Amino acid sequence: MNTHEEAIYAWAKEVKNVWNQCGTQIEVRTDDQTIKPFITSLVTLLNVLENPETQQRGVDRQQIDDLAFDVYKKWLELEPMRSEAIQTEFDPVPIGGHKLPPLPYAYNALEPYIAEEIMRLHHDKHHQSYVDGLNKAEKEMEKARRKNDYDLIKHWEREAAFHGAGHYLHTIFWNIMSPRGGGEPSGELANQISKDFGTFKKMKEHFSKAAEEVEGGGWALLVWSPRSHRLEILQAEKHQNLSQQDVIPLLVLDVWEHAYYLQYKNERKPYITNWWNVVNWPEVTNRYIQARQLRWKTYK
């Protein structure tokens, strides 16, 4: 692709990202006759730009411009619903009102690296259980405040930590994977990785080893530390133990056995190796760019 096509492609992907984030909310605010033409136009534009022939030789510039303008017009028609939906997305979650987020792709989209059966079980059953556990803990703590009875507060605080961390980490996990994932990051995140780890290869080796060595069930995490002003790699046992506070997870890998056992049995290492093929680096980069804006005073 030439520079002009790359710019349109970046814009189209951003439109798609926004749609993925608030499309469900938009759908309840309008009708299919408005939505379907927009989706068709966007998919057509992305398919043309992602076609290998387009990337190698390019296509007629007027065709690309016409397709992009068509998407723009239809996207503009959805502006009132988009604004309302985006605002709704940032409304506070009521106490005990957390919901399971939808997968941003089909259950079989990450095959052959992660099987459909695993994704259905992992998302629909395991993640849902963390949402349910968090909601119950929040409601019980609200009840304790109302009754001024804190006899069981230690138990419910533990439940909130375990289930809440499980819910939040899984929400990140689904989004930092993609059927078009893999490769290496670019731009600002790539530069930060080189600065903090030497090379991408070194970061990948460190992260993989951290994931392999998590005892029992847990996670490996690449995080941004606002206090250190750099990236770090951490482990978490369960969802909440042995990690650090005051950091922002960017890239997370679930190494609980339910994340891979049906496909890889007890072989965690090949699961980790294959997982790198579905890492959604644009999403990780987006998280990094937002997280990097948060910087605390350093002590050194």
C-alpha cells in the first residue's frame, strides 16, 4: 500500500475498533436498514485494502476514495447514536451490576491456536463465574455497610479481589487477541520495548518464561508502571496474588489450565508459543498509549 492507502486503512481500522466497542449499543438505538449498509461498506473497504494484491501493487485511487467516502457518509449518519452509545459506555457500573463482555470475534476465530471448544468454555463459563462472583461480593459489602455489620467483610473483600481481578483480566485478554494477530509491535510501543528490554525478542523470552513458571493457575502480564515510567513483566497467581499495585496491564496471558487443557493437555509451553500468533498488537499499543499518559513522581 502507498501512503494514501495506509492512511485510509488506519482510519477504517479505527472506525472498526469504535464499532466493536459500541456497536451493540448503537444497534439498540437504530434499525437494520441504517446499520447494514454501513457494515457492508466498511467490510468492503477493509477487504479491498487487506487484499494481498492491493498491498503489493495498489488499486485505482479513485476506487479507494469512493469506498472510503461511502463509509464516511454512512458513519456520519450514525453519529447521534454513536455519541449516545459512547456516553453510555462510560457510565458507572452499578454496585453488583457487572456484565460479561461479548467476544470481539467468533468462538472459532483463533483456531488452530486456541480451539473453539476452549473459547466457549473459557468465556461463557469461567469468565461468567467471575462476573457473578464479583457482583455477589459487591452486593454483600453494600449490605454490610447498610447494616453496619462487618463480621464477614474479610471474606467478601477476598471474593471481590479474586473475582474482580478475574473479570478485569479476562476482559483485557479477549481484546488483546485477534485472528489477524501475531508478528511484532511497531511504533511507540516497539520503541518502549526496545528501551526497557533491549529487544522485542528479549521481552518475548522473558514474558514466555514468566508464563511458564507461574505456579498453579495465574497470569503473565506486561504492564506500564506510572511510578517507574517503564514497562515491566509480572506474574500473578490466581488473578490477584504476587503482582504489584499501581500498575496498568497492557498484555496479559491466562495460564490457568482451563485456558488450554482441552487442546494442549498439561503442555503449557506449546500453548504459550502458539499464543503469540494471536496477539493483537494494535490493541496492546492502544492500551500503552493511553496508560503512558499516567505518570507519578519517581523516587530514585
